[in-house]
Amino acid sequence: MASAEDLISIKKKIEYKIINVLKAIFDPEIPVDIYELGLIYEIKISDLFNVEIIMTLTSPNCPVAESMPKEVEDKVGEVHGVESSKVNIVFDPPWDKDMMSEEAKLDLGMI
């Protein structure tokens, strides 16, 4: 059985892989990945390596409101070490441009 330190280390490695996967998924309306765009609020990894992604969309009427969460769930589920993945969409707090990373703002010419 893995020690608490080993478990934390494994979770950190899986989280890093998940973030890289999220950085490869782009919002179709804004040419920035969903991680840098600030759509990912939280990545939860249980001790059994079940992953829950808490995310939002740029608006409730987003044209990919059905397909993007499924894409995120499927791609995160393919990460080595992940047992299962689930996406929960929330709109509180609502997304706004201040949630974007400095890199995203730079890419979009906002700074």
C-alpha cells in the first residue's frame, strides 16, 4: 500500500497530466485553451483516482455546452492512472475575462 506521501506524489503527477490534456482542448469561439481561459475551476482526484472536473462555460448559451463537457470527460478519462472522470458544469461564479491567465490575455492582445 502506498504511503500518504506517495499518494500525494502520484496525484500531483496525474493532475499535471490532466492539466496538459485540458490545455489541448480549445474553446471554439476564442482561440485559447479551456485551462488558460479559466474555465476549469477545480480538479479533484480521489484516493481511488476517480477525477471530478468542476468547470464552467463562457456562457450558459455556449454552442458547445453539450459537447465540450463530454470531450473533457472523455479525454481526462484516457489519462494514464485515471480510473474514471466526471465533469460538473457550474455557473457560479459566472465566468468573465478576469479569470483568464496572463498568457491567455497576452495571446488575445488584451495586455
